[in-house]
Amino acid sequence: MEFHAPSHHGQTEESNSIRWRSGRCRRGSSRPDRCRVRQHHGLLTSVHFRGHCRLHHHETIEFHNESRNDHGPCACRWSTGGPIPTGFQATSFTAMSLDAWWMLGTARCLTGSGTCGAILRTTDGGSVFAGIPSPPVSASDVSQLRFASPLDGYAFGPELWQTADGGATWANVPIPGQVTELEAADGEAYALVTAAGSANSTSNELLTAPVGSRQWWQVPTPTPLGHGSQFAVSGPNLYVLGGNGDLVLLYSTDQGAQFSQRFDPCTAGLGGSVTVAADGTSTLWAACPTGMMAEAMLSTNGGVTWRVATATGAFPNSLKLAAASSSVALASPAPETLSGALVRTTNGGSTYAVVLSGSSPSTVSWVGFSDPSRAYALLAGSLFESSDGGATWRSVALKN
């Protein structure tokens, strides 16, 4: 199957390139023309789209050889998508609302033998799924998926591919390195890039682009980013672990235009990850390897101070956390004193209880909250959903 990117009438090749600038467009910029280009030059956004073809439940978007700059009603039509690929196993999950979800995974190839990359989408909260095109590369070239609007999505890890038409077509973005992490919030996308061929690079870069644009810009940070760097976003707030054993947590309230330095709670040189609570407060949780094991750490003031949130027993070194608030969080694998795939605390880490069992603790590949009540987890390639803050779970069946 051939995949064709939408036509880019009126654009130059430069509009699809990576721009390595240290400056960023802000109000009062001396180059307002450049700011307008960054904000409006490029892909059709969901706001533009909704002005002409409203998005309803059970409907999906396909573009057919139309200019992305043609915002008229003939630029789109509705489709129910394709069948669910045989043997689909999810590896990544992303949601725009309680109804609109996407999953990236692997499935049996349509021709020949072996497995290929595949994407499923639902527009009714998981009652019905449909297959949509995935980037035309092997499953090992993109391992994660994020959608920032009903139209704008990113498939990455290690390559970077973007869609501007809800996944009908995908275009490769020539990032000079490997994308290890990507998130979007408040109309801005962020990507952490490490040098090509080096998963443990001591020189990483944080890039940013307006959602829908393929012009990525380097975010200047007060300290270099290196091995073990990681980030989390919540609205305009950006939290970046510097890595390289510097024990620095960088904090920005304006999408990376300026940073202040706070405290990294993890052990120098061992890495770690930080996650923002889904309730929109300044609560942060951090998973911190300690060598053979790991600790959960909690901050209620945006990383100024931290405390240990591991009282039930030490966690395995591969600890993943997802937080609803300063009280409620999910952790996987379970601490050594418990047996289960996923555990939950309701008292800020004083105690944990098993909420999702599994044949092996390592089978939970991802867990996250979309709001303080709604949580999702990928367990052994299958999707589970909770509507009560992670207390109880249901398996989501994949039906056309």
C-alpha cells in the first residue's frame, strides 16, 4: 500500500525541516512575521477543520488528494475506517477525550508472514474500533503514539512521523537523532532526542513545535541534557530531568522560554522519571532507581521538596508511575511485598494494594491517567480501563 502525504501548496521545503534556533517566538518578539509563520504555516489544525466539517462521534476523517490549505467542505469526507488487524497487540495508547482513543501495536502482516505495525482508533470510548493506516515503516521504527488533536498525531521511537489528517497519511520528519520521548500540551509538542545510534548519549536535545507544524526548534536549557534526561508536561508547565548525574530538575511555566532549577530526587547517574498529577496541581511523582530496586518519590510543590512514597516495600528497578493526585497513584511492577501487575495508593504512598493482577509483573507496559477518575493500562498487549481512579478495571474488547 502506498502512503501519500497531503500536498503542501504554497510551502517550501524549508517548512518541513528542523530549525535549530535557540530563540523562540513570544509576544513582543522583534520578528512577529516569524512568529506568525510558526503558528500558522503548515498543517490544517483541528480548529480550522471544525470550522467546516464538524467532528461527530462514530465518524472519522479521511483526506483525498486535497490541498491542506483548502479549508472548504470538499476537503474532507467521513469514513468508518478498516477492520481490526488480526492478532493486534497494543504497545502504546493515546487519548484526546473520553471517546477518542488510538492504539499503536503490532499485528499479522496483510501480505507475507511476520508482524507489522498497526493502529486502531475509537471515537465512542472503546465500543467500536477501526484500523487506520500506520507509518510505512517496520514496527521497530516507531514504538509509541501520541495524538494532540483529532487530526494531529505523532508516531515515534526512534523515528518521527507526523499526520495532519487523523492518520490517513503519515509524513517522515528528518530528526537528527532518535526520538525517545514525545508529549503535547496546550498546543505545543515536545520531543526528547538523543544522538543517532546511542541510547546512552551524554548529549540530548529537547525540541518543540506548535501542534500541527513540522518545524521543530531546539529548546535552550540552562544545563545540558544527557543520559537519564526525561520530561513531563502539564498545560504550559514543563518539567525536565537533566540527566548526567546533575540532580537538576528544570521547571518552566511558559513552555520552555525560561527555566528555573529545582531538585531532582533520584540517585545521581541512575536515571529516573517524573510524572505530573492529573488533577492539575503542582503535585509530582518520581520513579527513582536505586540500583537493584527503586523508590517512589512525591512532591506537592512542583519539585521544590520531595519525600519518599514507598512504605510497603521497595519496588523493582523498572518502576512506572501514574498519578491522579498527591494521594492517589498507580505503580507497576508491584513492590516486593505484594504480588500483582499494578498496585494503587490512596494515601500518598504510605500503603499500596493490588488492583490488577497478571501472570508477570513486567507485563504492564504502560499506565496513565487522562483525568483523576479515568485511567488506562496496557497489560500483555491488551487495554484495560478504570473509571474510578484505578480502583477497579475492565478489559476493553476490540470490536469492529
